[in-house]
Amino acid sequence: MLRFFKSILPAPLLVLLALVLALRLPLLWFGLPTTAAELRLLVLGEGLGPGGWLYRDLYDGTAPLAAGLGSALQLAWSRPLVLYRAAALAMLLAQALRLNTVLNRVDVHPERGYLVALVYLVIGSLSSDLDALSPLLWGHTFVVFSLSALVTTSREGYDNRRLFRAGFLIGLAALCYLPLGLFVALGLFAVVLFAANTFRSALLLLCGALSPLALVSTAFLYVGALPNFGQFCLARGFGPAAATDGLPPQVMWPLLGGVAALLLLALLQALGTGLGLVFQTKFRQLMVVWLAVALGVLAVGRGVAPGSLVLLLPPLSYFGLFVWQRRPGRSALVPELLWLVVLGAVVVVRYRALVPGLPRLLRLPVESAFSPQPAPAYARLTAGQPVLVLGPDRRAYLQHPAGRPYVDWQLAQLDFGHLDEYAALVRIAQHLGPHPPTYLLDQVGLLPRLHYLLPQTFGRYEPVPGVAGGYVWRR
């Protein structure tokens, strides 16, 4: 099987695409519930669609570019979950094929072919976590595409203008998921290794990385959202907020551990293999730094951020080339058998939900068990009407648009958690206005106090029969 993919002809590419679709589409056909990360993008897309501005009209800590791209997909039709899944698959394919093309073009390994893309896409199909659209998956696409600019500059040595483009792409990645800005360290290491004018090249890279942030900050400055941008996104991007909407550790850590074990084997094989060209040796050093930076981004997200698995795929795909190659004194069947074991493990883990008792045997819960599910009581609420949720439970947003601007309860507590302050009451009254959302779900028991403090805003809410903590605005 591996031998077939050690070719640059079109046939292996077509077989690769068919293999990936065979791994992913059956599970998608059975239906995957909306993930927490996709639900957040859906809520943001609905809020930004009518012309609202993130951080000013919507209180949420999602990075601006990811929120903007998610709202752009919302223009196609309402709640485009199918588009989200298609975009996630398209981005994973784009990353794999781009990385494969770059490594073939610059001859980082004696053997060319589609092995890099094969490993990238098969291991990327290990979990349904990468079937869902997430800011990390979106931003990582920019990181992979920046490698071509770094490698081309590295080989030429004097055309450092490409470094600005590489930095700009890394800056775009950080605007999707802020911890991806750590990949600037990878660019600086490439400058130290390869560039002719280190100081000038480093400045070009840093200027390129800061340019997207400067442009976005200027836009938020003109619309009055810059302070909230700094408070909601920049100040929280490297904290616990980087791990929101992710799967619990009992699911993500075993998956990452299995990939890390294969990566460790590949790394040991690569470091024990001599390379003929100086450039190949330096590129291997660059990929070691890539792995270190990826582990840093994983640590910021505590290993549970949506799409975390994608961070290990580029180093695994590169170092895996040294595992699948033929070695003197070793049978050619050994890499083939090892790959069949890896492929079988991917199939078993991915489809474990269809075999009764297998998740318990593997001690690996199914990802769909942790997705937000519609609450039966919320079916009593009129569909399509906005709802204000006072609490952390976001299940109501599966069937109803969120009442602006309080779409994130943690950030909403900046106002609702300080009801003894006059400024917080003024902000609540200004944001909700004389016509608040149609429904209010009070999960923390704040409505009696809000009724007393802001009777014009909350005085007309009446209980909804059969919905605990549910209230409807009577006009």
C-alpha cells in the first residue's frame, strides 16, 4: 500500500481522496450532532449577519477572523451546519496537499509521493473532532500555507520579501486562534538558520505578523470596540478561554497520546537517520522546532481545544517519512504491516460508537456523547424567537437565536455579576433596550433582582408553563 503512494502520478492522489471519503463520510451519513464550537460559530454568525460588530454588539471571546469567516458562511443559508462540515474537510485536505506539495518541491526527503498527505489525512480521520469546524482548524490552515514562503526564502537566502508574507499568514492564523501566534518563533528560527540578513529578515517577519492585528485593531477603534477587543480576546486568549468548547480530557488526551506515541517512534527514526544534503538536515531541525511550538500551543489549550489533534499532524507526517522508508537489512514488509496496524487502529477508534461495548473496552468515550443536545422543554418556545440565557447552559441556542449582546455567560457576568454597580445596570439597560429578547432563561435566579432594579427592561417577563426558569416578554 505504501509503495503505491510513493509516486507523483495522479492515480495515488485519486485513491487517497477516495480513502479519506470512505473513512469520514459513512459516519457523517449517520449524522453527527452539532459540537459546542460549531454552536458558538452559529450564534456568532446570526449575531453578526445583520451588521453587528463583534465585541461591541456581541460579547464573545472568539478571535475576530474566525468569527468573521463563520458569519460569511452564514450568508449562504440559515444555520449552515453542512457548510461547516464541508469547510472543515476542505481545510484538512488543503493542509495535507499543500504540505505534501511543499515537501516534494524542496526535496526534504529522497522519496517523493503522497505519503505525507496519506498520513496527514488518515490520522486526521482518527476523531470526529476534526470533522467539525473550529477556529484552531481554520487558523492552522494559514500556518501550513506559510511554510512555503519560509522554505522558499530559506533556500534562496536573499529573497527575504517572502518572509513578510509568511509573517502575515501567521498573523492571520493568530486572528483565528490567538495561541497560533506562537508560530512566529518558527519563522524566527527559519531566519536564524537560513536568511542572509538576519536582522532585516526578522523585522520583515515580525512586521508581517503584526500587520493583521494592526488592521483589525484600527477597524475596531473606529467602531468603538477596541477596548472590548483587548479585554475579551487578547487578554483572555492565552488563558482558560483557549480551551473552551473542547472535548473533556478523558476523550482528547488518550487520542493525543496515541498520536504522540506514533510521533515519538517517527521522531526517533528520523533523528537516527543520516541525511545527505545540508538543507535536508536544516529542514529537519526546522520541523523539530515546529513540533516544539505545536506542543506549546497544545499546552495553552490544555490539549482539549477543539481541533487540537491537527497540531501534531504536520510533524507526524514529515517524521513519518523515515518510518515508512525502506532500510538496509529490514524487510520491505515491516513498514507495510506497521501502516496496516495504524490504519486499522484509526478505523476501530473512529467507528467505536457502532460496536456495542467497544468504547468501554477501549476506555474511550464517544465524542458525540459530549455534544450539546436540545432540551425537550425548550420545544415549548416559539422557534426562531431570540432568547437571553442567564447561565452557562447554551442548549437553547440550538433552536433559537441568541439575544444580543450577551451570548457568552462568562463575559456577560461583567455586567450581570455586578448588579450592585450603577454602571453595570446602565449598560444592561442600554444593550437590551425597551424591547428585550422574546424569551429569557434564568438558570441562576437573577430575574427577581433584575425585575426590581430594571423594571422597564425586565418587568414584563412572565413564566412559560412547563419550562423551568423560562420567561416570555409580554408586549
